[in-house]
Amino acid sequence: MKKIIADYKLSARQTNNLVGKFVDDSHIDTLIEDDVDVYKPDGRPLLFFRKNYIKSHILKEAYENMIGAAKSTDQRSSASGGERIYKILKDGTKSRTMSSTVSVNSGIAGFFDRNAHYDFCRTTSFTKRNLAKFQKALPLFKAVNEGFKTFVPHAYKLQKEMAEATHPNYVIEDTAFTTITINKNYRAAVHTDAGDFEKGFGNLVAYMKDIEPVYLIFPRYKVGVNLTKNDLLLADVHEHHGNNEIIKKKKSGVRLSFVMYYRKNMIKCLKPSEELKRIQTNKRIIAQKYLGVI
């Protein structure tokens, strides 16, 4: 297998200054288009790329069933390229959580841990309402899982151990993943992924139709990856990355990307009955405080 050592082309400060900004072809010195393993100067892996690894019918079926998961959202922080602000609610008060000034088409499937919006572990809304569609996409998630296991065995082992230690209700069956992010025609600004298991590895595939080449770019190394339909990209998503502009060849052009990962806090999730009990207890405490009982 061909191996490349990617040199630093930007300093850490220069790279950080790109966060929230868009990158383009000028940020690429090395373009990856064929099977290759790329390493950082210190020997740690940056990415593994495998051309045509995913079977066409598996990716197409996942695309057809999962495209509805990608809906307009303002919750994608710096990756959207927008500014983070606190919205003013209808009653005139300030929201407790921040939103982006730019909306993108993105969504999640699988399972999710507690956060500021939902203080309980849960099946995502899309998966709960479209279980049959989610199950039809399982062959894709399992195929990517097999690639992860084959090409990045050390990181896979650590992530699989986390998945096996997690309540099975919150793990995608026969994989090391809990969650899938689905992005539609989404040009990501420079960012690093957050919320995933740091010792794992990013797993990415994309369905494309009538779209000009889209490059996933790692600006610190000036490395770009021409990720086309059926390709598999395994990458260190804690390195800064973004992609160039998405240009349609036809009005119907579409790019739907699937990012598969394990959310690090899923290990804290209780079994569903205990999560329900926890919600009820918390609501009771809030009500008692409101009534002045405690």
C-alpha cells in the first residue's frame, strides 16, 4: 500500500485562524485520488483512503432511505461558517444555547446522549420515526465498520470496546458506532469534530450525483481528498478540516455524506427504563423547586 508522510504546511496558529472559514483548491498541495495511507510528521495516522470500497447498491439504498434525515438546522456551530449567537426567544428572553447564523442541511440518525436540549439518552427522532428506512441503511454502516476494522485496527479495537461496554439499546448493531451524521450539499467550514470518542477514528462516505469534485481538505498539511461515490475515507477528524464549494452540474445534483462515529458520552447512558425514571425524578425536583417545596 502506498504511504505518504504529510508535512506541516501551516503552523498551529495559522490553522486555528482558519476555523469557521471556507477553504478551496488553493489550500491543497497534495490531492489524494487513489488508495493510500497518509501519516503525520510524528508518525501518527492522518487518513486512509480506499477507492470504490463500498458497493454501489449498498450506498444507493442508504442514500434513498436516509436523505430525509438531512434537514435545515442552525446547530452546526463553526462548521457552518456562521457566527455563534444566543437567539432571542418569543418571550423576549435569551436562549440558553447558542445557534449559528447560517443554516445547513444536516441531521443525525442512530442514538444520542444527553445534551442541553434533551437531558436523556435516546433514539434519534429520524430513526424512531423511520425505523424501516434506518434498517435498510444498515448494510452501509456495517460495510464501513468492516473497513474501519481492517484499515485502522488499533483505533477500531478501542472504539469497539467502548461500544461493547455501552447499553446495546444505544449502539448500531454489529458496529462500533452509535451515531450517524448525514449532510446534504453541505460545504463545511474549517472545524474539528467534537463529541466523538477521541481514541477512535472518523469514518466517511458520500453519495454523489451530478456534482463537481468535492475535496475534503486538511489545511495544516495542504492535503485534499477527492472523495467520490463508493469511496471510503477514514480520517483523524480531530485535525482541522473542511471542504471546497459544492457545485451542481444539474439542478438535481446532490451530495449526501454519512459520518459514522461513537459518541463518547454514550458510555454513561442507562438502560431505557432507568433513563425514563431519571427524567421523571428530574421533572419532579424542578416542579418542587417551582412550588417552593424544596
